[in-house]
Amino acid sequence: VASEECPWKAFLPAAFRDPAVRLQLVARARADAVGPLGEASAAGRVWQLSRDAAGCRLVQSALDNATTDREREALASELQGHVWEALQCPHANHVLQKAVGVLRAEAVQFIIDEIAAHAGGAVQASRHKYGCRVVQRLIEYCPPSQICDMAGVLMKEMKVIARHPYGNYVVQKLLLHGTQEQRGLILAAVHADVPGFAADANASAVLGAAVELGGEVGQELATSLVEGDGLLVSMSCSRLGHTSIEHILELLEEVSPKHHLEALRQLTAGAETLGASRFGRHILDTLSIAYAASS
């Protein structure tokens, strides 16, 4: 759109020199290109629209604004046969996530089926930058009975997935939304290898999530971190692990003052290491606040 400062404004037809007229023309052109936001404009071209930034937002709006389950399911049905490609697409993955969130659970069964149709599909999707988001939404919104096969596959590879940059988020969702048995198996695996989980840049996030679940297991994991050699400092220097340190300190202060003091001592002694890390410096700031509050 030409602005008042454009040197070529004088070459525009007189009517177009008015900024208000130009804005109206641009708005009209966009409306013609995209169509009115709503179910009708997306119907019949859901897959086509889902593959670009503007189009995927249109489809998500259509799913949100549909007035009946039947309308939403009709839109989502156009993704059938395209799920595997969609979950790897930087745009279409958002449409799949939206569908999982707004459709009835039974209506998203085709998404689960198409992922399962690929050898190791659940594990591959969990380790994909965009696919992991779709798997997380399925774990969040679908009843455990519907995703039991998918969850079973994931649990078999849980220790590997937990150490993956994207897969660790899926394991965290299983901790929060999985069955009691699945949660117990994950907690047992973490408890059996606290040093391994704490030292890994990605698995440390799963350890942190396990501690934040609270209860006796959370307390035991927190104290195990203190009793391990350099585990707190190592975890404090990781992008994902450091976010749980403040909670761990608060938990220890409440349930075991002795371990809390030891944790503060270890972190203070490791100040040089923490100071060399972007995330460790955040922990140093937290310690400064804690000391200031207690003095």
C-alpha cells in the first residue's frame, strides 16, 4: 500500500491517493482471497488451506466456530489420509491439534489409526518437532482406553523418548494424564536412575515433572538429587531442568530442612559453574533472592 511518503504516489489514480480508499481496497482483496471466516469458506479445501500459515488459521477458526459436532467432524474428515503428512507440517499440525481439542474423542480415532499405520509411528511422531504436539494433545484429550495401544508403544521406549528434545514433552504428558499404571512405571524408572535423568539435558525435564507431582515419590526424588554428586548443579545448568530447581528447593525446605540446607550449600559451592551457564545464572538469582528473604 502506498503511503503519504511514497515518491510514486503522484502516479496513482486520484481516487487511490486517499489512504482510506487504499485500506478498503486491501481489505477487499484479502477478503476475496481468503473468503469469510467460517465453516463454509473452509469446507471442501481443508487440506489445501491447512498447509500454509494463513490457511491453517482459517481452518482452526472454522473448527472453533462450527455450531454442531456434525459440522466440525465434516471439516476434520477432510484430513483423513493426510494425518502423517499433516503432523510433520509446521502449519497443518496446528489443525490436527485443534481437531483433537474440539471434536468428540471418537471422531479423532482416524488420527490415532493413521499414526499407528506407520511402523513405529507413535515413537516417530513423539520425536518429531511438530508431531510431538499432536501426540501430546491425544494424550490430553482422549480417554486412556482409546490410546492404550499408542501409550503401550510409547511406554516400551519411554527411557529413550524421555531423553529426546521433543519426546520428553510426551513423557511428561503421560505422567500427568496417563493411567495410574503408566505413571507408576515412569516414576519407577526415574527413581531407579536419578543421576541419569538429572544429567541429561532433556530427561531432566521429566525428572522435574516427576518431583512436581509431589507425594512421597516427589520427596524421595528431591532428596536423591541432593544426595547425588553434583546433580543439582548439573540440572541447574540445563534449559529444561533448571525450571524445576526452585520448586525442588521449596519442597525440600518444607519436608526436609537438612536436605534444603545441603542443596543451598551445593548450589553456592557450584556458583562458578552456574555463572558460566545462562540457565545457571537464573538459579544464582533465585538463590540471591532466597538469601535476601532469610536475612
